[in-house]
Amino acid sequence: MKKISPNEIIDLLGGTAKTAAVCGSAWSTVSDWRHMKDIPSWKLVLLAYPLEKQTGGVVGRKQLFPKTWPQIWPELEKK
């Protein structure tokens, strides 16, 4: 699976302002993520499901958290 960049995640969610609204952050914080090329993992957890829904499952929670998704979303083990 291809690793998805923070910029791609933000763009797929509709841009900086929409991403900020989804995870309860200021748009300036999300803008910083673009420049730092990193989204804090605890915020990425909040973005994972909306991103999966927005992309029709093309980018999913299992892809974003390949090692830890069973601990975060145990209900996905049945899928």
C-alpha cells in the first residue's frame, strides 16, 4: 500500500478549512501540518473515518494505521 502524505489527506478532505472543522483544530494548525509534512497521530485518528468515507474506502483506516488499527477500531476485524 502506498503511504499517503499529509497534503494528500488534507486535499482529499476538502482543504485546510474543512479538515480543521472535521478534527476541531484551527485552520492555521492544519496549515502547519502541510508545512511540517506531519499530522499528529491523535488528530489523524479523528480524520481517518471521515477520510475513508470521503474516498469511498480507497484510503482507509487500515492503510493509515497498518500496525495499530485493531486496537483503535476492533470492529474492523470483522470486515
